[in-house]
Amino acid sequence: MEFMIFRLLIFIAVASSRLSIYIIYSQEADPELSSQIFNDLNVFFDGKIDIYQESASEASLIGANYMHPTIIIDITKNLLIKQIIKESSSIYEFIVISLDDHTKDCTEWEYCSHISVNNHAEALISMLSYLNWTRFGITYSDSSYNINFYNYFKEKLFFKSGIIASSLNLGNEISQDLSDKFALREIKGKGLLNLIIINEGEGAQKIGSSLISGNMYKNNFGVILGSKAIWGPNNDGLIFLVEKGLESAKSLNHYHSLSIIKLLSSIDISSESIYFINEKLRNITVNQSPENYFSIVNIQAGSKKIVGEIQNNKIILNSELYFPGNTTTVPQSIKPPVVLSIASGNSNFNGVVLGSNSYIKIGAFFAMIYAKYIHFLDDFNLSLHPTDCSADFYFKPFSYSCLLKQKSNLGLAFFPSYNDNVCYGTISDFRALGIKIPLISDQCTSEIFTNKTAYPEFVRITKSFAFHSNTLAYLMKIFNWNCAIVFYENSTFGLDMYKSFSSVANSLGIKIVNDEDKRMLDPLYAPDLYKNYSDYMRNAIKTDCKIIVPLLQPTPLFNLFGQLYDEGMRKGDFIYLLYFPIVGYFEYSQVITNKTRENVKELAAGAITLWQSEWIGSYGASLIEIGNKFYGSFLYGGTCTPFDAVMLGLNGIKYLIDTGEDYEDPELLNAGIRKVRFTGCSGTVQISSNSNEKSTALISIWNEVYNETQKRLTNVEVGSYSIGRNPAFAFTAAITWPDNSANIPGQKRLNPDDCPFNLHLIRSSNVGKTLYYVFVWGIAIIVAVLSGIFLIKFYWRTRFPILRKKCEITVNDYITIVMIFIDFLQYLAMGPDIRAYDKISSILYDYAAVNLSEIIHFKNGAYWLAIIFTFSVCYLWLLLSGFLYLRIFEWKNIELFDNIGVLAKFITPIIGNLGLIPIAHILLTIFQCENGIGNKLSDTYMSHDCSVYCYKSPHIFFIILSAITLLIYLPLSILCRPLWHSISFNANVYSNPSYLVAKSIFQIIAVALNKTLKRYSQSLEGLIYLIFSIFLIIFMIYHKPYNYERYNLWAVISLIALSWSLILSSLYYIVPYLDYKFWIILQFGGWLIIILFALYFQHKKLPSLLFSAKGVEISIFFKFALSKQIMLEEVIKERSKAYEICIDESRIMNEVSSKNELIDSNS
């Protein structure tokens, strides 16, 4: 084919005698291009020139006969063909015009229709310099012209100082979706307000569409099309740099065609010789005359308008340039603004200024400073627009009109006031005004905002305050506090908090003790309203509870402290559990008086507060260090959540940028905010997928401590709470309570009328506590050691026969099984409180153990009556026991003595068995002197009667009496247990003496643990108690408790059930956040499984050896045991003769004979 083309060109060159134009194309060329040029040339020359279209591969061209000089328009895309044409033009002197630009090497007879691509790039550079654009995006196609254009442009401009550019090769085949992604991610996402398009055709049009759909094509945005795309997008404000004369091009083919016509129109082809034409073309292309430069075309009102030109890289404008948005203001090469807005002011409709809102919002402004500090979203100019449309109180006319004025300045997202009522009103106003931007709250913690369906435009960086109030209730159980005085405010916030707290408190067995109608305070509660709430305060003070849980916002809370102080309350009178750390609010509050400030400093010292953990770990520490550079020491409680709220909004914007989505779309931004996860000052920040709140929350436990040096309150972090952690509560430092001790105070408060000293003098007494522990454990150890020696010496190796034959059950047999159950209840009462999740059962256990401190609160007179009664019972028991032991009731044949003796035999074992735990429990309270008004032992007072000083008369008398009583009663009670069981009659089932002594030791240890360790760590007490329970179970397996296997089974089962409850109640204080129903199900479910197993084992392995005969034998035996009215013979007559009676008949007959002899003598 090459030979044929060569011969064709020779023939054209030699044979032609008049000028003709040949359009030579190849099979690689666009066929429509040839037709476009052919038609346009015919129209332009109007038949004066012969114009032909010839394929380079047509052999028939060889024989053509040409009479004129020739111009060949080479539109082939075959490099070999182009080379042949180029070489032949020099040899045979015909002109070749190609569609290439002037940067290629041309022969003497070869010309390019287009201006040099380098000149085109220089023109663009000149235009950018004229507009002062230094930050722009570039998109170019993959055509050789555009690639050369881009490369030259990049080489000349990119490395200049101050130039910031982002570029991407996007061909004409790019999809609209990819074009949209590019525009959003590479242009808008990188903060570029200027765009250079080096593309033509559909590629440029798609990018233009992307600019519009991405909300970029607006004021302060500029676009220049620097290639051949004059026919491309038709958006107002576009600027085209076009080769002069080609402004009317409607397509790329038309563009090329016009470039050829422009070149040929400069000469008279019909009259000039081929040599003259060649010379003229040479002058035009080499010298680059002005007419070969560029026009500046601007789209205005939908039409292309030539507004100027570029000559020798100089800009000449004939009229004004218009830019997107129909403005003549030149778009600046600046970082585009990313505006977020915040309710940071303190204004309220009523003129009241609290100051709390502006204080906590310091954290939000610091977030913006920090984002710039770390170059976060560095391509944008980040700003936080302040608003002041209600800070603490919502009034619709005030808020609505204010937001209406601010509507256009609110930016991409809004951070509302901390106040729930204001937050609720703001959402309502936004909806009414058609404002759809996301609201990101640092608080607004009402439970209603948790609902994602009801408030899809809202998220918050914290858990609800209901969660915080629930945590307060769980914390109370950790401290073993079961009463609370509660105040709440009459607002959505207050009602939510109160409803949640009271529900959880009730489920945990915590009683709210102040009257229900004296709990709710006005949201505007202030000193001028104190007189309205005097009854409320006095009602709270009259309760004996020491724990106050104020569910109030900062200002009402401070005023509550003020009124309590006015009512006579001082440091240590109450312990306050707060849902937020007050120090920051206290420091910045603008409405509380100086007097109230001083009151708060005194009363709040020792308070426990909860708040979402702030400035966590090394990251939090680094933020504080940076923040202090800008604000000084500003990071008090409450400033972290606004920081994280702003960072959440910025991270949501970044997420959309990274994924190629429009960050200015409110719905997309709202979705992006819910998808991001990052590390903030409060830990991991991520919004829950099914609610509007933070998915995880680490709650810090703070202690408000008064700093004597600085004369101010300070927050000291002492622990934390996390749902997903085991244990949920973790304490890292000792709490400084109001009495400046680290020991957990009791929940009960003394009545000042009962005490002969000022209650403000009360402090924890270390010497009193130490002596109390010495007495309790000293007595317990002495009794346990004596009992252990007695057990080993007399009963350890005693053989104990087991019942093997069937017997008729007796009253005493029934009493024995009942005793097993009562023992079980008493054991439970000595362990950790399960009142938290099972109030009814817990009360039953307390009554079984006569745990008076839990059944009712014995104080003063009632307490001493209980003490005197206990002493009386003990000495009555000692007296009866002595009489029985000495057989005094058998000295004379007196019926009264005989009846008393029978009664003594019945009740003495019961008092000795059932009375051991409650008697020890009550008498040990006499030694309880844990608080005092000084450091001396004589400064301590009795915990149950503050009018009695310890270790002085009369207390010293009761201490001695109690110690003597316990040291006599407890050992004798334990040692006599086997004796009483041995002399009991009318029983088939007997207790093993070794078991009775071991059980007594276990009970003494249980009482000691209950009186000491339980007060400070219920979970630890439960675990130690569990260990002793396991030891007793092992002992019972090897030393049968009873001579009847079924009773042995149930005795062991009762200890296994106790162990199960000890495990659960101990775990409860480690993970108390689980629902109380869960614990109830675990406890009773476990017991049910244990009981079912025991019944199954009993049915399969242990035959029943006790039976009940028909009739009312139980009542007959009862009468027989307590009187002489029923003779044994009468009983035996009424018995069935089918079974052998298992009772030791000879022993009983001797007893009965003695009774009958006494009756006969009396009669």
C-alpha cells in the first residue's frame, strides 16, 4: 500500500496544472471528519477550488489526471502514511496541512492548522495570572493534544511558589457517576474554588453537569475551559480560551474544519502560485501573527460572547467577565468556608443570664482551634458561627425570630444549647423554618431525644441523663445505701430524670424518703423563692437519711445548697450524689451570689458526681496541654462533650469528602455523622445505629474536694463506670468524704435534737473503729477456738448411727426440718444484701435472723429496750439451762415445777439454736462506736444512741455486761446444743453433736463478717462467707448432720442454695447495671434447679423412713410433750400396730412413770 501511495503522490505532484485540495484520510480516521471538512471547504470556496476526498488505500488514485497545483489535507492517523506524505511534499513541492499543532517538526511544505499547544498553555497561564488564581483543580482527557497541554502547563506552573493544584486524567468516555465523584472528592472535597478543564466533547459536558449537581457552580467559583471545548458546556459564567476564528465551532470536527478554513482564508488560493502560497503560509505560522492568537469567550445569559483576547500572553478585555452566580466579582483562590453554627450565647427572653451555656461551649471553640492546629480539613477555612437565640429558657417568639434572622448563616450543622427545653424548642423552630441541617448536641440528654425515628436530624455525644441517674442508683448499692432524698425540677429534663431514677431505685430496694409532694422544684428556683420551699427542706431534714440526689440543672442546684445552708445544714450533714461535676459550672455561673458560692463550697465538699469521662488517656492529656496554651486552665467538667460534638461534625464532613459525596447535603451529612468512628476527648466516639446517642460511654466518678490552699472546690477523679466492663465500677483512688475520711459513711443521719453536741463536729474515729473490730473478732475467735477444742476433744471421732428402719414421724421430727429451713434464712441474712433485687425475700431473711438494724431502725429508747430484752432472754436461758442441768425441776414432786421443767426442755433448745445469731448480732452493737467529735476514744459516741458517749458511764457498764454475757452465753449455747438434743424425747431424728458444734462456729464467723466486713465491701464479704460455707458443706458430707439421710440431704442442699445466693449477691455488687429481673430469675432459677436435683436424688437413692399415721397424731404428741393429760398408753392405743415404734420406749416410759408418780402423789 505504501508503494501505491508514493506513486499517487508523484502523479499528483507532476501531472497537476491547477490548484486542487485533496482530503486524504485513512481507515483509522473519523469518517465524519472528512465529510465535515469537505462540506465546509466547498461552502467557503463556493466551487472555485476542486476539492476531493480520497482514501489513502484506494489504488484507483494512481491513474488520476490533475491539472493544477495541489494542497493535501492530511487527516490520516496512520503514522507510516503521514511520514510518506511528509517526505513526498518536500520532494514534489505540494502543500500538506495537518490537524496537528505547531509543536511538531514540519518540513518546508508542511503546515499545522492549529496554534502551538505550548502557546495555548501559555495563554491559560496568562489568564490564571490575570485572575490571580493559585488554588485550582485540573481535569484533562487522554488525547495526545490534551496530555501535551497538561504536561507543559504543569511543568511551567505547578512548581511555582503558592500554587496548589489537584489534577486527574478523565477521558471523554468517563461515566457521569465517576465525573460526579471526581468533582466532589477532588474539587469540592479539596476546597478548590477554581477549575481548569483541558477536555473537549462529552467529558467537559459531564464535568459541567457534576459541578451543578454537586452544588459547586455558584458564587465565588470559577471555571476555565482551556482546550478545544468551545462547543461543550453552556453554563453561564464559563470562560473559554479559544483559537481566534474558531469561536463558532459546534463540534470537534467543526473545530478542525474551521482551523483549516482560517489558515487558507489568509491567502488567495485561486490566483497565487503554489510557491507564493507556501511562502505566505510560512510567514503566518512561523511569525505567529496576532490573528493566530486566542479569544476569551464568556457564557452570558446562555450565549457565547467574545469579551476579549490574548495576544503575546497579554489579556485584553473588551467587556466584563461574568462568573457563576451571574456575578462580575472574580472568584478568589482562597480556602472555601466550612461554617458550623453554635448556640454559644447566654441570652434568654426573660433577661436572666446564667452563664452555664457559654462556659461549656468553650470546648466547642477549642475544637475549631485544635482542628486548625492539626491541619484537619486543611483545605477549608473552618469557622464556628455563634448564635444567641435562647441559652437556658425557651420562649418560642424570642427563639423563632432570632433563628429566622440567622437562618442563612447557620452553615452545615448546628450545636444547640445544653438545656433540654431549649433544645426541644430549637428542633421545633428548625422544622418550622425549613432548616434541615443536622443538630449535634453535647448534652440535651432527655430520654425523648434518644428516639431516632422521632428526631432523625438530631444526635448527641452523650448518653441520656436517665442513664446517668440510673448509674447513681447503682452506685448507691455499691456503697450499701438504701435510702435517698430526691429533688427534681419541673421540666422535661427533670421529669425524665426523676422517672428513671425512681424506677431503678425502687427495683434496687432504694427508698426515696422525703414526701412525694415535696420533691419537685421550679426550674427558676432562686433565693427569692426560698420561702416557697421551706417545708420541702424541713421535710428532707426531718428524715434520718443522709443521702441527697438532686436531679437539678446547675443554677437550681446551687440555690438548693444555699437554702439548705440557710436551714442550718453544714458540711457532713448530707452526702450529695450529683449527675454532673459542679466545679466548672460553679466557677463560671453568673447568677449565684457570693454567699451562695461560699455555701456551695462547704456543703458540696465530699460530694460524688458522675459525668461522661473527659480528656481520657494520653490523647486527652495532650489536648489539655494544647488547650491551656490558648485558654489557660479552662478544661473543667462539661467542656469535653462540646469538643467531641464539633469533631463529630467535622469527621462527618471528612467522611463524605473521602467517599466522594456532597458534604453540603444535610441528609448525607446526617448519615455521615452516624457512620464515623474516631477517638475523642471522651474516648471512642460513635453514634449508635439504632438511636441518637453515643454508642459507648465511660462514666467518670468524681469527688468534689475542697482545696484548703486554693480555697476552692476541685474535681478529683476517683473511678469510672462502664457497662461493657467487669466489674462495671472501678475505683482508682480513695474518696474523700465530708468528714475527710476515706471510709464509706453510713446512710443514716442523726437527729440533732437527740445529740448533746453539734453535728458538724462529727468525724470518723479510727480508734473507735479499731476497738470495735477488736471486740467483735476477739469474741468471735475466743468462742470459735473454745468450740473447736470442744469439738475435737469430745465429738470428732464419735460414731453416729444412721436410721435404717421405718418410723412414725413425731413433732420433734417436724421441728428439726423446720430448723433446717430457718437456719438457711438466717445464713442468708448474714450475707450480702439481696434487697437490691429481691426485697420481699430479703425482709423474710432479716426477720428470720432478727436482723433489727434492717427490719427497723432502732435508735435511742427503742434501742435500749431491745438491748434489755436481749439481756433478759440470755439470762433466762442461762437460768433454765442451769435448772435443767441440775435437775432442780425433779427435786420435789411439785406440779408447777414439773410443768415448768417440761416447758424448759422444749424452749431452751430453741433459744439456744435460733437465738444464737440474733443475740450475738444485737449485743455486738453495744461496741459500735465508729464516730466521734474528737480524736480521743472518750470522744466517740454510740452509733445507735448519740446521747451516750462511749467508754464512759453508763456505756462502760453495758460493754462489760455485754462482753460477759456473750462470753458466757455463746460458749454455753454451743456446748449445750448436743446435750439438749440428747435429752429431747419423742424424736426419731437426732443431730450429730459434731455438726452442732461446727454449725455454731460457722454462725459466729458469719455474724462477725456481717458486723464488720459487710459494711465496707459486700462483694468481698460474700466471697469470704462463701469459702466458709464450702468448708461447712465438706464437713457435713463427712460428718453426717443427722441420723436420717433425707434430712442430711436437705441440710447440705440448704448450704448449696446459700452458696448460690452468695455468688449472685456478690456478683451483683460488681455488675449491678443488669436488670433486677435478671438477678431474680438467676436466684430462683438456680434454687429451683437445686431443689429439683435434690428431689430426684432423694427419690432414686434415699428411701422414706418416716411416715405419718392417720388422725391428728401431731396434736396428740404435742399435748403429750407439754402436759400429763395424755398418757403414752393412750397414744400407743391410737397408733397403728403395723410398724415398730422407733422411739426409745424404755427411756420415755421412765419419763412417763415419773410424771404419773407425781400426779398420784399430788392427788
